[in-house]
Amino acid sequence: MKTTMAGALNAALRDEMEADPTVLVLGEDVGPLGGVFRVTDGLTARFGEDRCFDTPLAESGIMGLAIGMAMNGMRPVVEMQFDAFAYAAFEQVVSHLAKMGNRTRGRVRLPVVVRVPYGGGIGGVEHHCDSSEAYYAHTPGLTVVAPATNEDAYGLLRQAIRYPDPVVFLEPKRQYFTKEEVDVAAEVPPIGRAVVRREGTDVTLIAYGPAVQVALAAAEQGAAEGRSIGVVDLRSIVPFDDATVCAAVRATGRAVVVAEASGFASVASEVAARVTEQCFHHLAAPVRRVTGFDIPYPPPRLERHHLPSVDRVLDTVDELQWGLS
């Protein structure tokens, strides 16, 4: 079927709620309204207010409630309305959600999915366009997933809901209403597995979430200009698929990490470090990064300068291949 990413996520929630009566959805405006991005549209009408319901505007309380539900046999799916809104729940996430399994030596598992619309590209204002993945990736005990395609959005969300431990599920909000073919019967690779979206021989672009589409567009334009650029979609930030990423980099000898978040102390930094450590003797040039700038998220009129672009990516590829600057 051809559907938007929001539609694919909605279908994943619906299918898991039908398959498992312990799955429920909670968050701000997720009930009759269907969420600000309409990802939960129709779920309350279909499953009732006991299984898809609105909460007060209190993210810490929402997360605490979900943790308690998970401790008592439920599988809550929490929607944080926007990326930066989730910071109010961060203490609950770090101190309890991520640590409960270890604290109880595995006796208490918390199968909670925290859905976070994240990233820019929608002309949003401050608190509505953060890329917060590094906070979660740095927290042991959390699995962190970032789909880049509608089919992955469907398949990975179903996997996340079935996962025995907490998953932070990062949804690129700029892609919510982009239509693609989705085969709901297809088996997508599991959480923890990267995929090569495009083969190349000159350089490998490594990206995740919304940056994958930028990387693919850069590879397409690069091909028209005589470059052969490969693209690896991480899909899963934690756990990280070193094998797939490093095999692609060793094949080209050059790598560029593309990500929307600021570059300092970032997921992109970690990817660059891992690739350098494991592929050092195969590299013809240093691993480079194309990221957002190290500034608070800019006003809507300036975000196109802040976010990685095709031109910025190809300029960096040129620097790697021919030493241009």
C-alpha cells in the first residue's frame, strides 16, 4: 500500500494493539484528536479510552505512569508531542526507565516505547525542532531507533513494541506526510541492523533518520556529476551495527557522517570514532561529519542554513576525494 509515514506508524500501532491486549497508547492529545501529527488517529474510536487516552500536560507524569504500567504487565507506547517537550520526562527516563532492569537484575523488565517526533525541516520554532538522540544514546539501558523510510517506520515500531526493554523511537517529523509504498507483510531487518541503501565505490555516507534522505539526494546528484557514492542507513543508533557500517567504509576508503544534530559530542562523533578505530588501515582520508551547527535551533527562516544540505555533503565529498577546501 502507498501511505505516509504517519499512516505507517498508525497502522503499526493498530496492528500491535489488535495482536496484544496489553499494548496501550498514552500522551497529550493522542485520544479523539489523534495526536498533533495524527499518528494515533482513530485508535481511541477503535480500541476505547482505556487503551488510547489523553494525559495531562505533564511529561514527567506521563513517563512515570507508563513505567508503573510496564511494571504491572502492560506494554505502554508513550507519545511525546515534540522532541524538546520530552526533556521534562528525562529524569524518569534516565533514573528509572533505563535502569530498572539492571537495578532488579533482570527481574523487572520495562517494555515501554517512547515515541519522539524529532528533527527540523518543518519551519518550527524553539522547542519544536530538536535532535535529541545523543541524550538517549548516551544512557545505558535504552535502545534508540530512528527509521528513515515509511516501511521501516511500520516494521521497526512493531518490533519496538514487542521488545522486552525500553525503546526510544525517534520519528523524523519532516517525513510524516511523505508517501511511499509500504509492504506490511515484508520482514524488515531487526532492531540493531543497518542497511546499505545505495552502493558506491568512491565514498560512503553514513546517516540515520531524516538525514538519510539528504544523503540519498546527495548520492543521486553526485552520480550525475560522475561520483559513485554509497549510503548506509543506521536505522538503529543503539545497538550499533559496526559490521555493516565498517564493511561499507572499507569498500570505499572514505566516509562522511551526515546528521541533523549539532556535531560536538554527538552521535555523529561516536560514529566517526568507531569507523576510525575499526577501519583505520582502510581509510584514504579522515572521516568527516556534516551536521547541524553548534547553536540553539535557529528561527524558521534560517533552518535551511543550519541543517545538512546536499551541497554541504557534496562539498565535503570533494574535500575527501581531491583535498579541496
